[in-house]
Amino acid sequence: MRARTIRPALFASAALLIAAPAYAQSAADTNAEAAQQPPAAEATAAPNDEGKDTATSDIVVTARRVSESIQRVPASVSAFNERALDRLQANDTTALQGAVPNLNIVQGRGSSNATNIYIRGVGQPDALQTFDPAVGVYVDDVYLSRIRGNQLDLLDVERIEVLRGPQGTLYGKNTIGGAIKYVSRRPGQQSRINLQTTVGSFGELSVRGAASGPIAKTLAAGIAVIRSSTNGSVRDEVQDRRYNNKDTFGVRGALAFTPSSDLRIDLVGDYSRDDAKLNVGRPLNNLVTASGTPLVVSNLASRGPYDWTGRTTPGLPNSTRLKHRGVAGTIAYDVSPALTLKSITAYRRLNTNDFIDIDATQYEVGDVFVGVRQKQLSQEFQAAYNTERLKAVVGLFYLKENVASHQEAYADDYLGALFLNSGFLRTIDDKLVTKSYAAFANASYEIVPDVRLSAGIRQTRETKDYDRSTSTFFSRLPAFNATYKFFPPKGKWNDTSPMASIDWQVTPQAMVYARVAKGFKSGGFNGRANSASESTAYDPEKALSYEAGFKTSFASQVRVNGSVFTGDYKNFQARVSGQETDLNTGLPIAVLSVVNAGKLRISGAELEASWTPVQNLLLDTQIGYLDAEYKVFRDARFTSFGGSRAFQTPAFSPKWTARFGAQYGFDLGGNGSLTISGQSRYRSRTALAIDNTLTNSATQIAGLFQRSYWLHDARIVWEDAAKRFSVGLYGNNLTDKAYKTDGQEFSSVGNIRTVYYGAPRSWQLKLTARY
């Protein structure tokens, strides 16, 4: 065991010390390119400007809704611009895994179009349409309210900002863990073209293109397009199928109208489609029927995690489909040099049709279809005041969301021994209407030279209307058909989320700060409830977090940012499973309730550092430490523990996350430049499901944990002297490490336990042309 631990550690140390650069860089450091401009302003850097990869280069962010240096923000923020994302080999959002301390961001379980995001041990892994996220995702300040559809391809992105800790004051509901902001490139008066073709493992073929430029003196337009596909990394030799693939098309168009120096109008429209195959995991154990008869799963005795034969139920369509589109308009008007008014209006629609084989076997035990139709309308008004001593923003926010779904569950093999393959089908049809209203204010004032006091507050009022019907059908035994209708009372919740911080600019290169902030995650209704007796409503989660940190630079060569934090997380929304008997059919019914079960105490520390010891060499690291534990976790099934399961390990909360990277650039004179980079990423032991022990037992389910592991990546990129053309070879997971990213625990239905794996070793060849 000791030798296995030391070897990866040595590999990581070598990657840091030799000239083998890294994909990602730390919050401020990795984005050591040119400072970004405010979203309403036109960027002035040339489209192919490389910038300088130095440890102390600055970047401007809008984490507090005003433009300021990331080194002056009294909070934990990481940011990545276009070239830093390329070093991450970032094709979509999940590439941020490892580049931000205490961030977990992976493809969601059972769906090709959902993302499981946790920050500092707070998140929401379930993509069910009635469950709200715990980390807010924003595209150009427009909130995406579902975790489906937010695994975004990075198309013509100017930068990404990751805000850690509760963001309830400036960003509102469902940012209890933090927020991720995507800022798109705004078209301007300078013409720009970027084309990239990628080929790679598993039949990958991707074409991306972006072009923008002036139409008139006051009007500019831009368009970006992507077409990307892979064959899939999991195979089914029995049915001659491939799973876990990609088949994506997306387009984004933008108009930037600047009729005067005081007025800016931006109109954006986007459309994306994903037509992927099933996302298939691997079963951990044999299944059982409702009567207890074993169903033997043949692919448990496989040769290895990346060498098993994926299986799904014959006849289950091999399809998950998504369509996501929207339009947004932003108007910014400078009333005076100090005062700017802004309006952000957006409308979005999301349609998904997912077939999911939860049990990941040839048996029909946990096979489902989930079709979702979601639309949202949002409106935000802001007034920003900016002087040398006072920066303030006040605003109003409104969101109306409609989510309708149709779900089907098929389980003939599960019920076969009892009902003789009687054509079982259970359906759920539901509709959720959410209305959210908020008013907020935030200000930062320099009370004495170099000392700023910041404070803010947000008041939110939210209502949810929900209704659902659940029907059970037996095509060969119609006398047992039944329908239940649910009309719970309207959910109504109010929340007040304050924030306060103080920071001291000790020297021009060093700042210290302390911050306290509150956030909340919406209450709601359980869209998976099966029985008439099951409670469907649950209340909001709330978190109060305390943080202290520092941000420093030394001698234009070293930057070190760090923080410590602690917080209390209350009314934890937990799915508690069980079984009961249907009074109409006598069948066993899985009870999948969601209750406000517990409290967590989450503490930790984070460090982001970068160093430029010599010209063209950049070393950087990001390290996160997390201590997450349940203080209360009520579950009546755990009678041996007094109805508590607080001894369990919180999910997606590894004690340690770390990344070590290095990058070196060789100047080839008139022949351009050559950049070599590498990174090693580490995660300690991680629970992959909230339910991770046997019922009424402290015995952990080993398969629902991922042991500590390292991943190693590298790239080599040639770029011509004019920075117009580049050719890059990228390799991910070079040691072909098999690692699990997510897990399903549905043992109340046929003993289902399924895990999902990260991508195996892969390579990409990228050809890029810029103008």
C-alpha cells in the first residue's frame, strides 16, 4: 500500500518541478493573461493575443457585480480565461475538476446532459426536474435553473468565474454552495475569426468556429458554432451497442449595439441539441426480484473497470436527447460617470427525453423514461454606483419557471415472479410552477485609507404550485390498474440573506479579509414519490458561512492566495428510501421520500499559488482541505442508532483535493513557439452517494466510495510567430486510471447499486486558425 501511495506522489512532484506545463492555472494565477473588461465594455486585446503567463498578472472579474481586480475581491474566487481553459484541455464545464480547490464537477449520473456540482461539500447530485441545484450556474448573468442542460460546451467564452461559499446576497436562491459564471465574448469593432478542428480517441471529431466584427460604426455582430461527436467509451458486445458517447450541435449569435458612449445594448440568442446514447454505469451487486429471487448480473466478474461489457435491457431505446435554447437582452446606460443602470431580460426553454437504465443490466428492474419540458422568464434591474471610495449595486429580480414532466418506469423482471410478466408500467405526470421575487443591495465603502467595509442584504419571496398524478398499469391484469392524484398546498417561502466583510490592503501587494455570508436553497416537492401516503413537500436548506483569507503577490514572481472557512448547513434535504405495500395491488412500493433530515458542519482551507521562477516557466498549485460531518441526520430506519445516521460520510466531500502543474514555453524565433505542459490532480477518498451504508448499519458499502487517486495529463502545442495558427497534441488520464465519479443507491428497488466512471486514457489533436 505504501509503494502505491508514493509513486503517484513522485509523479506529481516531477510534473511540478520539470518544464511540463499545466492545463489549468489557479484562480488569479492561471488566468495570468490580459485583464478582462467589464461585460458591457468592448475588450481591447487582440483576438490572438497570447498575453503573458506570469504568476502575478491581473484579471478583472465581476464576482460582486462590479468590475474589479480579482486580488481586491474579499472572497474566494477562481477565474479562467480562454487560454487558461485551453491549458485545462477544457471542452465543457467538467474540465474545471481539479483546477478549483474543493470543487466537484462531473457528468451527472444516468444522464448525458446533467452536471453534478458540489462546492465545499454542498451540492445536488439528482437531476430530477423538481429538485433545485445548490450551486448557481449563470451565463452572461442569466440564471440556469436546472442541473440538466448546464454541462455546457465552452463556445467562444471570454472567461469563467467560480465563486466559493454562499452567494445569497448578490445571486440569490440556490447558490448555497457557490456560483459558476460564464462570460461570453462580446462582438466589437475589431474583426475576429477563430476556427478549430479536433480529432481524438473514441472516434472524436469536433469542429468549432467563431466570427465577429463590425456591421456599422455603432453595431457589431458575432456567431459561434460547434459540432462535436464521439463513438462512446462503453460497449455492449451482446447488443452491438455503444454508450456514453457525445453528439452535440450548438450555435450562438450576438448583436452589440452602441448608439452612444453612454448606452450599450446586447442581444444574444443560442440553440443547442444533444442526441447522445444512454449513459451507462456498472452494477455493484446482483439484483433481486420483488419476491427476493436473485437476478445474476454476468458483467460483475469483468476484467477491469474499463474493460467490462456494458449491458442494458433489450428493447430499451438507446437514446438521451436534449434541446436547449434561449434569448437574452441586456441594456446598460451610464446616467453619469458614477451611476449605471442595467436591465437583463431572458427567456429560456429546455426539453429533454432521457431513457435511463438505472440498474445497468439486461434485466428490466430500474428502467425509466424521463421527459421534461421547462421554460423560464427572468428579469433583473440593477443600479451600480462606482466612485473611488464607494462601490454599490442595488437591484430587483423576478423569475417565473414552468416545469412539466412525464415519467415511465418499467419493471417486469422485478415483478415477474409475482405478476407473471403482466406488462407493468408506472407513470408520473407532474407540473411545477415557480415564482421568485427578490430585492437586493450591496455596498463597499473605504472607511479609512486601505480599509473597506462591505455589506449587503437580499430579501426573497418564492411560491411553488405543484400537482402530480401517479398511475400503475398492468396490460394483462387491468383490474389492478390504479391512479393517485396529488394536490399539495402551495409552497410559500421567504428568505433574508445578509453578507458582511472587511478587508485591509496592508501593502499594494497584500490584502487580508474576513467575510460572513448566508445563502439558501429552495424548498420544493418530491417528484419521485410513489405512494399516496408519502409526503412530498420539504423546506429550504440554509447555510451560514464564516471565512477569512489573504491575497498576496511578491516581486512580480509569486502569488499566493489562501482562505479558511467554517459554516453550518441546516435543513439538509435528504432522500430517504424504504418500502411499503400498495393497498390496491398488494405490491411492494419503493418509498423515495425527501425530508429535511439534518445539519452539517463544514470547515476547511484553500490555497492557490503560482510562481514564475524564470521567464517562460510557470508553476502553480491549488490545494483544498475539507472537514464535513453531519451533526444531525434523522432516519427512522436506523433504529439501532436511535433513528440517526449522522455517523455516515457526507457525499462528494473528499478531505483533500490538490493539483500541481507546470508550463514552459520555448521561443523558436521566426518559427514560432512551442509550449509543453503537464498537471497531476489528486482526490482523497470520496463517498459517491448520500446513502453509503447498509440500512440500520454502520457497515459502509465499499463500492459506493472511490479510493484516493491521481490523474496525470500533458500537452504540447506549437504556435506560429504571428499567433495565427497552432497545432496541439493533448493527452488525458495518461496512466489510464479507472476512477468512479458518481453512484446510484436504489437498493429499495431490486437491490440496485450502480456506479459511473470517469473517462479512460484519451488523446486529442487540435488544429486552430485565428484572425
